Amino acid sequence: MTEPQRDDSQPDGPTESAGRAMLVVLGVLGLLAVLRAPAMVHTGEGMRPGLTRTLVLGGARPLVELTHPLRLDLPDRWLADLFGRAPASSPSNPGLASTARRMTPQPAHPARTVPALRVPSVADPQRVLITGDSLTETLGPAIATAAGTTVHSRTETRYGTGLVRPDFFDWAVQARAQAAQRDLELVIVTMGGNDGQTITLPDGTLLPAGTPRWAAEYTRRAEVVMRIWTGDGTRHLLWLGLPPARSKRLAGYFDQLDTATAAAARTVPGATYLDLRRWLSRDGGYSDYLTTADGRAVLARSRDGVHLTLDGARIVAGPVLEAVAAMRQPG
């Protein structure tokens, strides 16, 4: 008895179609992982410490080491340039690590040498740039709203960045680009939430997070970007300290970073450091809920114990603008 022949013209069954679709999806995801490995590292660096961050970086970093020599990361570089990654460093526009390495300690400036900020008006508002890492996501809009129509501000947020990894995002190069493109009077900066990690110097020396040499190098790097943003004393900079962190480990790093940026600001004419812990802590420590100026209790911190909610950002918008107003006073 002759067996019936299979009709290959008939469509595949549901199981075969689903299997092929799954293979296509896995293939596309694998291709994206190869072509966008640097973006995966960037995402991982911006995550809080934990298993997810470890897994993402554990997979992405070896891919970067494999794809970069083969130039398979070119699509990622093009996309990064298109969507706002810092421009590449060059001999005429040196990056943060090389500039920091050449720096020598500067004496603290005894008094403000930069002319006072002018008093703005609705007709001629103050030109302000608010920039930094993801902490600016809520701080920027809160400050802009509280400032009203006499201030024209723009917020530029660079997620997952900081001063520790200029190989990934170079704030020295970015700061020069920002200062060159806009007729700025004041720059407001906050960053550091991603910087509790090892610094690698250009010669390969590793400075573990929390060590004295790590803190000293961070101070030098902070001074580099401050001098760029201030134009060596031609404009004002307000550097906002980090909010207290829920994690004791991060809180320790944040304290060191605040000390480093405050020390750097003392050496740079036009730079002012503002410690936010007075308004963002309860009895000096971390608290999810804080009290506003009118006595209301609000949820001020995000679930990660690092970032500010919009209500938390509103709490410090007033003190930030008071510090800006002080810059308008001569002397």
C-alpha cells in the first residue's frame, strides 16, 4: 500500500511557525547585542549595584572587547552621536583623564573674582544651563518652574554618566561643547550618582573607589570641568551636592564625592558649591519622606534610594535659586 505523499505546499503548522518566529527574534536580539554592546555597557553603568547590573555588565563588557577591534560597534557610535553622546576627545580638545593628569593643585581663591550675575528681567531673562547625570531629570524642571519668566533655562541630562568613566562619556569634552554653543551666564551642575566605582588612569593604574587617591583624582577631575564651564572665570557655576543615599555604601561614596567637589569649587573662580543635605535629610540621615517649606510631608525620594521625586526636587529648588540670587550681589 502506497503511503500518501506530504504536500509541501501547505503552510507550516502553528508550532513550526512559532519556532521560526522565536529564532528570528533571538537572531535579531543577538545582532543588536553585538552591534550595540557599548550601549549595553552604558545602560549597565547607570544601574544601581545589584544582580541585574552585574549580569548586564558581565555580558556586555566581553562583547565590547570583541566587537571594538572588528569595528562592529560603528553603528552604536553613529547612534550615540545622533542622540547626544559627548563628542570624541582630540589633541585640540583633550578629554577629562588626560587633562586631569596634567593638572597641578591650585590655591583656593580668597574671594570671588567673577563679576556678579546681572539682575534679569522678563524682557531679558538669565541664560542658564542645568546639566549633569540623571539627578537633573527632576531638578531641572523644578528649578525652571520655580525661577519663573526671568530665567531661561535648558536642561541637558546625560543618563548613567559621571567623572569616573571618561572612556565612556567624557564630561570635559561635553562641557567645552556646551560652553561654546550657548551664550551662557550660569551653569548649574549635579552628578556623581554613578561614580562609586574604580577610576582607571591613562597609564592603567587602578584607583579603587573610596581610597584617598581615588578621592584626590576625583577632585582634580571636578576642577577640570568646573574651569571649563566657568570659562576660567568668565561665567558662574553652581555645583549641587548629592542627596543622601539610602544605601550606607553609596552614602559613604557620596560623602567623599561631596567633599571632593566642594574642595574643587574653592579653587575655581566663579564656582560655588551648594550642599543640599540640609534640605534633603531628616536629622542628618536618609528619609523617603521630607517636609516642604509649608509643612507638608511629601514622598521626596525614588524607590532606588538615590534619585529625587519631583516633590523632592521642588524642596531644593528654592534654596538653589537663593544661591543664584546671592551671585547677583557684588563682592
